[in-house]
Amino acid sequence: MKLGFILTLACTSAIFLAAASASRAYVTTSNWLWVLLSLSLYVVGNLVMLRLMREGGLGLAISISSIAQLVLVNLIAFGFFGEKLNPAQMGGVALGMVAMVLMLWPNTGSA
């Protein structure tokens, strides 16, 4: 995995986390400015995703980004919004983390 890919993944994950947090803030306050901020951040995040897709391919970029967001959004939901998952849902998050590790595992074999 190239360093540029990892850095771009971190950037797009941060953008999508901010967008999800803005969406959650709208749910709490009903202020439409949060919706506009959220939509703007989602547009920027998707534009950055285009670079990820170019570097790593569609399947890898979308899969890794989705799992990273799954884990990080749950951390935000637990820490800032007091939300909880049941044990089966937490098992799903753990399986997602295992899947991400396997996708990022260095490719040492030849095909």
C-alpha cells in the first residue's frame, strides 16, 4: 500500500466523519446550516474519493473507506453522542476491522 493512498484515505475519512457529525448535529438542533455543511463536506469527500479510486481501484478504495468510516463514526457516536451498539452489532464492527486489515495486508505472493 502506498503512503499517498493511506494519507488520502485518512483525509477522506476525516472529511466524511465531519460530514456525519454535521448530519448528527442537525438531528439534534434542526438548524438547516448543519445540513448545508454536511452536504458540502460529502461533495468534497466524494471528490477526494475519486483520487483514491484512481490509485487503488474502485473495490479497494470504497471498501477500505467504508470500513474506516464505520469504525471511526462509531467511536464518535459513542464518545460524543452517547449512542450504544448491542453485542451483535459490535461483532459486526469487529469483523469489519478484520476485513480492513486483510485488505491492507501486504501482497507478497505472485499471481
